[in-house]
Amino acid sequence: MVDAPLPPAMLKGASLRDHIAIMRLDHATKHVFILPGIVLAALLRGSAVHPRFWPFVAGGLAAVLIASANYVINEWLDRDSDAHHPTKSTRTAVRLRMRAGAVWGNGRCWPAWV
């Protein structure tokens, strides 16, 4: 049985580390699966491909930051229903009091940098 969530006033405030944690940067390794698509596109393009290093870095960074923004926004919006879930109730947005402006800023600023 899942305990009832604490009211927001009783929750501990979130730190900068907590805000970064909900970005789930540890999931960035999943973006390695973009590489087969890049290779296929290069093969289909033929001899007109001139691979350069920095576009790959920028594209990879863009993919990670956009995915992180999605994780942030999803965790924030689902926090009320996650509070009643056996495993999701331990997530940061459920356990800690996070300021809406900081969360939305975190979720919006990362893709804006891209």
C-alpha cells in the first residue's frame, strides 16, 4: 500500500542538484542509437558526404538536451499521479517541493540553447 503524499508545505525544498537530477542525464547513452540513422543517411547520400566532427557533437548535444527537457516537463506534470504509484512515488518531483518557475525554466531553456 502506498502512503498518502505529504502536502507541499511539508516537503523539503529541492536543490540545484535535484533539478539537474530530473534531467536524467544518465539516460544520454541511449542516443548512441542515432548513429545507425546517420550512417544510413551517409550511405544513401553517396559521395556528396563530407563528415565533420562538430556537427555530430552539436547534433548529439541537441538530442540529449531535448530529451532532458522532455524528462523534466514530464516528471513535473505527472508528479500528482506518480505520488500514488509504488515505485514512481520516490521520484524527485514527488518527494521534494520544487518551484514551478525553476522546473519550467529548466525544461524550456535546454532546448532553447539548441
